[in-house]
Amino acid sequence: MSTLPNCPKCNSEYTYQDGDLLVCPECAHEWTQQAAEASDDNRVVRDSNNNVLVDGDSVTVIKDLKVKGSSLVVKVGTKVKNIRIVEGDHDIDCRIDGIGAMQLKSEFVKKA
């Protein structure tokens, strides 16, 4: 039995090969082996203007963001310095003056 990678979308272990494609029977996601290897090596995070973000960049918030579990709001135009790119849904880890450490989604910031 060959060992096929788990589905990159839902992490299902029941993937199967159909020609050149790998297929997930649970979420119907299809991908190639080369695409899976390339995405693991070169994860690229982009801002709202499609600029590539890297560790240490400065970004500006483009939308008022409510801080979950608090009455605080990160206002439009807030500049965040020295970001760090992390895995997950909220792919920017940072510290905002007056609020503290938090994670942001890259779609709500632009490179400064």
C-alpha cells in the first residue's frame, strides 16, 4: 500500500490517486502532488493589495476591527510594526500599542 499525503484542505487521510491528481473523498478537493509539495515549501502571505508580507514588515489596518472578548476596537489607519507571519486563519502575529499582542488576518491590512 502506498502512502499518500493527507488532504491539504480538510486533512482527511482517505485520499486516493486518480491519474495525475490526488482526490479527497470527504471534501472533493483535487490537487497534484507537485502543487502540494510547492505549497508546503513556499507559503506566501499577501495583504489586501496583493503585496507579499514577510516577518518584520510594517502594516496599516484598513478596517475597524473589534477585539473579540473586549470592548476595544483597532481603528482604521493603525500602524503595526514588526509583524510575524504564522500558520493558521489569522496569519499575522503582532503587538498593537494600547491593546497588546494579537493576531490579524492579512486581508485586513496593507503594507506600509
